[in-house]
Amino acid sequence: MGLLQNKVGFVTGAGQGIGRAIAISYAREGAKVVIADFNAEMGAETVQLIEQAGGTAAFIQGDVSKEDSVKEAVDFVVATYGRLDIACNSAAVSRGSGPIHEFERSVFDQTLQMCLTNTWLCMKYELAAMLQTGGGAIVNISSNSSLKGHAFNTAYAAAKGGVNILTKSSAAEYGAQGIRINAVSPGVIRTPGIENYFKEQPDMAEGLKRAAVMNRLGEPEEIAEAVTFLSSDRASFITGQLLSVDGGGAVR
């Protein structure tokens, strides 16, 4: 029996990269999974991968930085599978990089909206659904940028710092009601997003690749394993925690 047998899961940003790996891991461990992503083609591809492996999944297209879209997605989970037990808020888009004195206000605001506000919106509706059935588990995806800063990517680092405190504060609010809330903080992971970042900031690419004491990039599946554990009943006494999965990057 899998770690998540008979559970219903919801994963945002699951069209590619870390989100896709988490959705696949949830399904492999026995959960029925609803995938949310703004890219319909990529989301459908994730569902196909899960179904080909013998899992159960459904897709809903939407933008989780918009409240109506989030509500629709969580309502879809409950309508499709009857409840919501576990959720991972992985969706995030950093809108720009560069010196902070050159940042446009709109770029900073968009990054906060798509890396912090979206996580809060998802939690708002996930929590409401979980309260209806007596509990659940939420894992937010943070970033090691939130732990020691990230030059030229300040808006993203600040947003993910907000995700950390959102996680801890909400864990304190809902722990007595049977809902555990944790965060996973990835290091430098081999995703389409990081490959694009390397193209934008080629001078920083080699340094980031050496950021881990293990001297390699992480893989999306390595983040997924940590998220799956924290979502499972094996983590039943863990809440309000930030787990770095970074090959030792946080201690270098």
C-alpha cells in the first residue's frame, strides 16, 4: 500500500518541473490527484503520464493568482473526488531579475502576486475544504532564496520569505483542527525555470550549479519525495516546519 493510499490530492503548477514530479509522486503513492496549471497542454500531459503509469488524475486549467480561479479549482477537486486531503502549492512565476533600484513597481508586484499571494489564496480554499472533512495536510513550495537572500532576484526571495511565515503562522492556527502545514525549500533544481534563469543570468549559472555541497543540481523527483512524505501520515507529528532539500546548499 502506498503512502497516500485513498487520499485525494491537489497540486498547483503541475504542468512541468517540480509540480509535475509532485503530482506523479502523489499518484504513484495511491492518491487521486487534481492538477492545476495555466498551460492546458502541459497539464493534460501530466495527467496522461499519471494514467499511463496506472494512476488516477484530472486536470483543471486556471491561474491561481486569481481568487475566482482558485475557488473553481478547489470546488472541482471536491466535486470530482468528494473531498480534499492533501495539497501542494507549487505554482510560482518570477517576473524579472536585476538590480532592485532598476525594478519596475509592476514587476515587483506581479512577483509577489504570483509567488506569495497565490499561495495564500490556494490555502484559503484548501483549508476550508479540509475543515469540512476533519483535517488534511498542506505543503507549500518555498526556496532557499528565502533563507539567505538572492542577489538580483530580490522580489522572488522576498515573496518566498513570505511563504515561510505564511506556513508557520497558518500551522499555528490550524494544528488543533487536524491540518498540518509545512514547506519544502528547494535548492537549485534542474527545471525548465532554472534553465531559463541560466540563460538570463549566464554569469551566475556555474556558481549556482556549485551551490550545493554535493556539487550537483537537484532533480524535481527529489523535491517530490520530501513533499510526499510531509503529505503522508508518516509525518503525522510534523507541522510548521521548513525543510530544505538542497544538497547542503543552506550550510555552504
